[in-house]
Amino acid sequence: MVVPSSTTPARQEIATAAAALQLPAIPTVDMSAPRGLLSRQVARACAEQGFFRAVNHGVLVPGPAPAARQLDAATAAFFALPAHEKQRARGVQGQGPPSSPLGYGCRTIGFSGDVGELEYLLLHANDPAYKAASIHAHDPKHFSCVVNEYVEAVKQLACDILDLLGEGLGLEDPRSFSKLITEPDSDSLLRINHYPPSCTVHKLDHDGQCKLKGTACRAKAGNGGNPTGGGRIGFGEHSDPQILSLLRANDVDGLQVLLPDVNGKEVWIQVPADSSAFFVNVGDLLQALTNGKLLSVRHRVIASACRPRLSTIYFAAPPLHARISALPETVTAGSPRRYRSFTWAEYKTTMYSLRLSHSRLDLFCVH
Ligand code: GA4
């Protein structure tokens, strides 16, 4: 069920302040609710906000060392390596066109000049090449097992949510969305982002190596009229291009989503960190598949904490050859087809030719 996003005293305070300011609330969906109710609530959150916090999701909890905890430990160890060792993991995966910057990256986002205050690992969820990669030089097998286990668990949750959406939207085949991401050649990605504390200086040295240099803490509270609240852009404003994204992060804030307030004006809303939850957002392809009924939400990360933020995001995508066109049930006389049909490969090529913040789906509108 959709419950107020206020389960701790701190969250309660934020929710109360947001309500007093008439700011939009972050929908929270209790994944253990009865299925009928759950499907309606997931569909409603994805239609109204394109975003929700999933609690009681029931994955990643069993076992003495669940995949999530093992992955966090492995990636924290990777990011703690000296810069020159991390650089060895650049471009570790095969790159057939349309290319994507897989492997380790620092500050550079995409190929069109975007930068952010972060370093990251970008892995192809279905590409076994990372098994041989130099990401975890000391124990690459262990690293790939942990990634595989995590991907399987999070993919299952993504499928459950997509099936709930299919049911909530009353699709003839409620599995229409999840089928796309379970194809053996689906193009899903796993991204692990490490945002250094904002009280450290992030520098690229002369050989282009990424260096994190600690300094005394200078992070300031308050926003002084700065729309980023005084923080630095960790990952700039964008929508995710794929079908669905599932994000899990440590307990350091930073994620913001662009939501309409009571007057319909869009405002940046800080998403309080919750390391036990998944944050789910609709991607461009799901907006296209539903003829605009579900919204691909714009979001960003602002680094303003004195502790590092670590986030792991699974981007559920179809195979490159998959054709994306609005499902027939979503096209009616009152709601004519909004986007022309395209393949994911075509969309990917377009997105990599554009800046991060581009509203790229608009280019596919039919007029
Ligand atoms: C945003 C979502 C994912 O992180 C990502 C990003 C990709 C990249 O970092 O290589 C993109 C960005 C993302 C959208 C527009 C293009 C592609 C950078 C960029 C400028 C991995 C993805 O699939 O799209």
C-alpha cells in the first residue's frame, strides 16, 4: 500500500515540514501489501510521480551474507584502491556499436562533455566478460559471483514490479514489460556510483587519473539561493533511458527528484536516504511503451554530505533489437499515439549523441 514516507522520527519531521510547505511527498509502497491493492498503488505512483520508495520488498534479506552486503563490501574495496589500479578497469567490457562507456569511470559521464563529482563502475548485467575483468584484481571470480547474485535478485524484483504495473494498467498480457527484460540478450546494466564526501577535493591529475584528495570539512548547510542547496552536482539532472531503474544506496542523502507541487510547478525534492529500501523509477522506454501514461522522472544527485554516498542501480533494459511502441491498450481515440516506434539500439545511439539533461524522448514524438 502507499504509506507516508515517514517511518523514523527524522523522516517524520521531513514529511511534516514538506506537508507544511505543500511540497510533493515521496510515495512509499509496502511491497508486502495484498496483490490487488499493490498493483493499483505501484501503477498510481508510476503514473503520478514516476518514482517510489519500495519497502518490505523481501529480497536481499535472507542468508548470513546477502548479495547486497557482499556487493557493497566488494565495491567499497574497489573504490579504496589507488587511482592507477582503478584505471585498469576502464573499458573492461566489449564495446560493439552502439558503444557505452563500460568499466571504471571518473567524473566523465557519457561522451558529450558531461561531468559529475563521482567515480563509478558500469557493468553489463548480462555480459560474462566482467568475469575476466580486472575490477577485483585479487579475486575476480568472487567479484563476478557477487555481481551475478545481486543482479539475479534485483532483476527478480524488477520483474515483480513490472508485472504489478502490467496488472495495475489492466494489460491484456500483464507480463508484457517483464518479458522484455528477461530476454537472454537483454541490455540491462548495473551501475555502482561512489560520490566522495563534499568535504574532499576530487582531482584529475595530469595523466587523467582520478584522485580523491581529503581536506578539512567545508560543507555548509543551507542553500543561499543556490538551487542545488550549496552542494556540488554529483550526477546532473536527467531521466533514465531504460525501462525501470532500481536504486539502493547507503544512508547518505543526495538523490533529488523533480516532482510537481500542488500548483503544478516542478520542484526538486530531496529523497531521504533509506538503506533498507529500493528507490524505483520509470525510464523513458516505459513512458513510450505506455504512451505517456507512466512518467520517466527527472532526477539528480547533489553531493553535500561529509560522508561518501555509495549507490547501486540496476537499469532494466530490453535487447538492443527490441522494438519499442506503445502497447495497443494504451492508445485510444482520446489518447492517440505519442511516440513513433523505435528500437532500443536506435534510442541508445541517439542518447549517446546528446547531453545528459536532454529530454531525448521528445525527439521521438509524432506530431
Ligand atoms: C543515465 C542512466 C545510466 O546511468 C546510464 C547513463 C549513461 C552513461 O553514463 O553512460 C548516459 C546517461 C545514462 C543518459 C544520456 C547519455 C547516456 C550518459 C549520457 C550523457 C548508464 C544510461 O544508460 O543512461
